[in-house]
Amino acid sequence: MLIVHVLAQAAVAAAPPPADQGVISYPASFFADQQPANAAEMVERTPGFLLDTGDSVRGYEGAAGNVLIDGKRPATKTDDLEAILRRLPASRVERIDIIRGGAPGIDMQGKSVIANVVRKPGGMTGLVAVAQNHTWDGRTAPAMRIEGQGDLGPRKWELGVFWGKAIDDGYGSGRAVRLHPDARPDVAAFADTEGDLVDAQATGAFETPLLGGQARFNGRAYTQKFKFEEDFRLLSPAPGLETTDEVTWTDETELGVNYTRSLGARTSLELVGLRQDRERSIVSTQSAAPDTVTFALDRDTSETIGRAVLKHRFGDRLSVEGGGELAVNELDSRTSLHLNGAPGDLPAANVAVKEERGELFVKSAWRPASGWTVDSSLRYESSTISSEGDVVLEKTLRFWKPRVTASWDALPSTQLRVRVERQVGQLNFDDFVATSRFSSGGGVTAGNPDLDPEQAWVAEAAVEHRFWRSGSVVVAFRHFELKDVVDRGPVTAPTGEIFDRPENIGDGTKDELALEWNIPFERVGLRGVQLRGDLTKRWSEVVDPTTGETREISGLHPLDWNAYLTHDIPRWRLTWGVSAYGGWRETYYRYNLVETTKLKTFVHPFLEWKPQPDIHIRVELPNVTERGLRRTVAIYPGPRGGGGQPVIEDRDLQPGRMWYVRVRKTFGG
């Protein structure tokens, strides 16, 4: 009833009126009671804002997140946006501006709401942090981070190094059964799985005046080793052992530069250059006496991007920008499959792919009247993809991508937003080549370089209401008309063996209802208590290429939700809270199996204490409720539409509780 009472009071307790041009500013003092350590913790507590770290796509324009730093997007793709914000100390943040619906002079990055983190000048700051994670089965995962940044007159520098181990809590131990539809006896088993990784990273950036403008150079080097192990112990009707061992090595490098220069009082030029390289190797072995299957993959990818944007502001009500982008992506993948040492046939096993992508765009932000903003863009994309090796082809794809967003401040504390947009997905290079899915029970899947990108017309309507200084509620509905949906379908190898692979399966629809909330409880006597969260409900329809029946899209979660309760106690220099990451379900429909994964709700209490202004101690109890993971696979004797009854394999894994401790020491201010 308390929450109901809070919501009922919202309409009569509005926040202060928004600033001019649709921008609401939250100074550093707004976050004082929360004692944030970095910009990421400040963004996390900003009313009505949910961090979007961007999409993993080729090119620069379509990969943007929804946070700018000093009005600019970081010239990086592999360095996570949240990690960049965590390296920015709270003491260096002057304010956070939230732009809803658009504003003249602001590139909305294709988002309806963005945050701009404005830094203030200062001396050198740094931190040293050490952490330890201890799991339910005795494994430990230590980590260490060292970071520093500062100003050298008009120049700025940043350096950071990280090393650590991590444990994948999506694996664990539990019972398993294999149920046969015929006279074969059912199988009872015990599955013991675990996934561990060790990784290291070095990052650096340098910002300096150059040729009458400002240039920022950044670099990143990263390496990771991930190991998955499974022992599937057969208990009845006869004892036995099936094992899976998979090791993945990944190495990444990235160099980027962002250059801006004013060409007059209202005109500016921005140039971006980016180069990233990745090497990945996988060796996966599955053994079930008397057979052993070994899958190996070596994959090298690279991306080179050049981008130029010219921006002009006609006044306080209108700004326009136009530009272009060129990107060259290359993939060289070599795979092999062996059964008991003998080589097996695998479609699209060895493929070299090259994509040359060009894009031209024009964008505008217009305020036709007080309280109204229209943000629009038109992008033209041309992409030529060619492949050599097991599959030789070349295709050119061209698309227009218009977008219009309109926002109206219906009341000082209420904004309405509508959006119409044509979205065009990108072909996933991972879909072009064969890969293994032993760790999830999916076996080996073939590649398919001859795909078309998924397209959608999207319509969205949203309403946001702000109240009680830091409270907000956002409700949005989105409808997607889909074309050339990329899902799963069968392919026959020259030997007659059938494999699963990515396919365009036709048209479909998707609908989303999204809710975000940020509710402070100070008005009801609970000072420092805040409840934040988000919920998204999804519906989708496509026609299954194997059965011809209507079903949902593979891998799409019907429901996602998260909730975060925090209590700030400034006089004790203490913050505690509980995070709940809602359970979800996802189902993949392959030609001969249906794989469903259900993850229960993950509950995560924490406490953070600052015994001194420069020392942070954080204690967490991840998975305190010991939520489980259940994976059910229905394996058919042939295509699912053939009428055969499936073998049901069901695993109920139970990862246990963990505890985590981090100590962070900061320097400077």
C-alpha cells in the first residue's frame, strides 16, 4: 500500500520545471547523499534515465550508446561505455544533463533520451582497487584495477590497467534426465558444469589542442581465456560418463581518434577514425564412449572506420548536421570437425568475408514552438559483402533509413514522445561460418553467408512524468513490422547430413510494452530510500520454416524486469540495498530441436561504506537466494515437422551463493 500511496501523490508533487531546450541538469550536489565514486554510479541514480551501452554492430553510427561525455561520443567500440564511466571519478563531474526527445545542437545518437556528462577541470586523480569473489564450490576470483587521469594545462590524459578472474554463475550442478518416447529406458544423470575466465586489459587516452581544434586519442588492449567444463554422469539404467571441454582464447586491440574544430560561431567539424582487431580461437571436445567429437575454430576479424560530420546551428531553435562514414570489415574463419579422429564435412567451414560499408546522413533538431521538439534523420546505407573459400559470392545491399521523433512538454513535469523509424539490422559475421554449441547442448551449427539483413518499421509512443524532485515514471509502447527475420533453418551437406544454420524465415511482428520507474520515499518519512526498476513485456510472431506453424522469434525474452532498492545514510557514510534481476525465459527453435532456458530471479544484497572520504569498502552477496538455471532440450529424430516424437533432455542446475568484497582507495580530488 505504501507504493500505491507514493504513486497517488505523484501528480500533486511535481519536480521543478525543466530547463530551456528540453535539457534538465543535475549538478554534482544532487548526488551528494548517495556518495557516488564515479560517473557510472551517478548516471545509475539519474531520474528517468536507463543506461544503454549501445549495440554490437559494424560501423560507428549504429553502435552508439545513450551517454555523451562533454557533448561527444567516445571514439571506441570495444571499450564498454559503462566501464568508461566507471573510470571517470565523481569528483571530476560538474553535472549530468538529460536531453529528452532532442534539442538543437545535440546529436541524439538515434535515442529518445540521452545523458551528457559534463566534466570539470582538475588536477590528477587515481585509484587502486582490489576485489575477491568467493563461490559456493570453493573457487575464488581475485581482481585488481589501477587507474589515473589528470590535466596538463590544456591537455588531459587517462591510463588504466586491469587483471582479474571471473566465474560464470550461469553454470552449476544439478539433476538431469533424458526421457525417451519409445521402449528405450529413460536416463537419470547428474550434471556438473562450470565456466571460468581470466582476463587483462590496458586502456589509455590523451586529449590535446591540435590545428585549431581539439583531438582525443584512445587505445585499448585486451586478452581473455574462458574455459567451460561439464561432466554428465549417467546414473541409470547403466552408469557412464559424458564430458564436454571447451576453451576460448580472445585477443583484442583498438585505436581511436576524435577531432573537433569550430569553423565559426555556429559551425563545427568532427572527424572520427577507428581501427579494431580481434583474434579468437576455440577448441571444443565432447566425449560419450565410444565416440569423441572435436570442433576447432580460428577466427580473425578487423574493422577500419573513417567518419566526418559538419554541424551548423541556425539559432536556438534549429540545428542541422550532415556527414558520411566509411567502414571496412574483414573476417577470416577456419573451422574443423573430427569424429573419432576422422575429419567431418561442415558447410561454410572455411570462409573469408569482406564488407565495404558506406553511409551518408543528415540530421536536424527543431523547436517549432515552446515545449515542442522534432528530432529527425535520414540515412542512406550501401554495403557490399564478398566471400571466398567454401562459399564464393558477392552481394550489394542498399537501404534508406528515415527516423522522426517528436516530443511535447504537455505539463512542466510531463512529456509525451512519439517515434517512427525504419531500422535495418546488420548481418552477423558469426552467422557466416560454422560454430559449436556443445556448452548449451546445441551441437554444431553450419554457417550461411547468403543472408539478408532483418528490416523493421518501428512506431513508438511514450509518456514520462517526473515528481518529487528525483522521481519519474516512463511508459512506452513499440510496434515492429518485421521483414526478412533472421532465425534458424535446416541445410543439407553434400554428404546428405543435415545441419542447423541461420536463415531468413520471412516476415513477422514484434510488440513491446516498457515501464521504467524511480520512486523516492522521502515524502513518506523514509529519507534516502529509493526504488528504481524497469520492466519490458514482448510479443512476437513468425512462421516456423520447419513446421509451417506460427511461433515466437528465437531467443527473444517474453519478459524482462529488474528492481533496485537502495538506502543512503550520509551521516554514517553508508549505502545499502538489494538488487533483483528478474527471471527470464528464452527458446531457440532449430530444425530438429527446441532448446528452452529458464533463469530464476537473481537477488543481490550489497553494502558500501566509506570509513574515510578516499576509501570505499563494498560487500556483496550475489545469488543470495541460490536461484537456479533450467535448460530443457526436445531433440527430434529428424525435422520437427516430420511427426517423430522427441527425446527430452532436462537439466536443473543450482548455482549457489557467493560473496564479494572490494576495497577501493582514491587519490587526488
